[in-house]
Amino acid sequence: MKQQISILGCGWLGKPLAINLIQQGHKIKGSTTSEFKLSGFREIGVVPFIINLDDLKENISAFLDSELLIVALPSKNIDGFKNLLSHIEKSPIKKVVFISSTSVYANSNEMVTEESDTLPSALTTIEMLFKNSVGFDTTIIRFAGLFGYARKPGNFFSKGRKIPNPEGFVNMIHQDDCIRLIEKIIAKKAWKQIFNGCADTHPTRREFYSKTTLDIGLELPVFEDVVENNKKIISNKKSKELLNFEYKYGNLLQLNYENI
């Protein structure tokens, strides 16, 4: 069923998500904080809005006049989200997808699932605000480290900067898989859930960053000598079993990072 969808935060993830959803026949409203982006939004079929969570004074009822809201903001402004939620609860919004991060989990040196304990943080507080809100259902997606296209892992560490914890494991997810996972949740109507979004494999930081830098033609990175017992592996089992989801970029060491 085609829907009216609002995407709060049409940036690195939100904009390509909007393009995909439009191609599927959905009607999309998208927000930005930059006026110069408005014409570009219109060109791809997104109805644009200027919305700043840190200064939410304007009337956003027109933006929230949708069935589904996707929150794709990196902000950790608790008061800003409380203000936003007061608007959502008065709106027609019935379903929300909130984009979170696997950074909410501690480095426990074991497999981390959606049931694992989370660290006290602004992000976990914001997650709880959405879960406890009334009038709509929220599904939370905790994405691992983001990469893809202009965001190349081989560029994450500037030349000469030593990469810490080389024997720790990486937890990453490609932009395309982020978008596909969001679309699958919408299609399956998987509401009031928490999902981890992460590739299938977890190479060491030494293996991963050596490959990703060499793939884009840079020199082999330098790693710190200190060995830290500071690791975690994010499980994506729930997304694969409950949603029947397959990760397109699941094997991180079989990818060519120059082309993706």
C-alpha cells in the first residue's frame, strides 16, 4: 500500500531513502535545515520543509500530516525530541521509524543482541521517549557503522593517525542495506520492535582498515601497538529471522571499497 511518508532529516541516509520510496510510489515530505537544498528536493519529487530540531518554533503540522514518520537525525538533543514528540502526538502520524545506533551497547566482549543491556546516554533516553509515547507505534533501528559511496572507510582515519584497538571487531552496514532494511520493516509492518542493522561478518579492525585503505589506493594504515580487551560483535539475527532480510553487503572482506 502506497503511503504519505515524512522523513525528518534528508541527509546522507534520508535523501537516498526518499528517492527509493518515491520510486515505489510513495509520496514523500522531507526536512532539511538548509534553504539552498530546497530546490534539489523538489527536483527529485520530495516536498521540502525547513525544520531545525534545536529551534523547533515553527508550526510543523503540515510536515507531520502523514501516516508514517522516519526520523533520521544524528541529533542527541533530548529537549528537542521532547518538543518534537509533543507535535507528533497531536498529528495524524501512526507509525514511526527511529534511526538509532549500536553505540548504545557497551563493549561486552560478547555477541550483542537487541535484548542486551544498553549504556545510559542521551540516545538511549531518546529511544525510550519514542517507545513510551502514546498515539503511535515506534520501531527502532540501531545501525552499526555507516559506509557506502562517498563515505569510504579507507578515509575514516587521516594519514599518520594511528588506528586504535586493531584486534577489536568492526560492525558496519552499507547505505543500501540501511535503506533496504527500512523498506522491509515498512512492508512487513514490523512495528513496536527493535532491530540491529549490521553486516554478517566482523573482521578485526586491522583486517578491515587495511583492506579498505588499499582498495582506494592509499597507503597501508598505521595501527597502535596496544592490545585492548575492548570488543563487541553486533548480531543481525533478528532482522534476518523476523523480516527474512538478506544483507547485500554482508561479507565485508569480499567487497571492493573503490566501487561501493
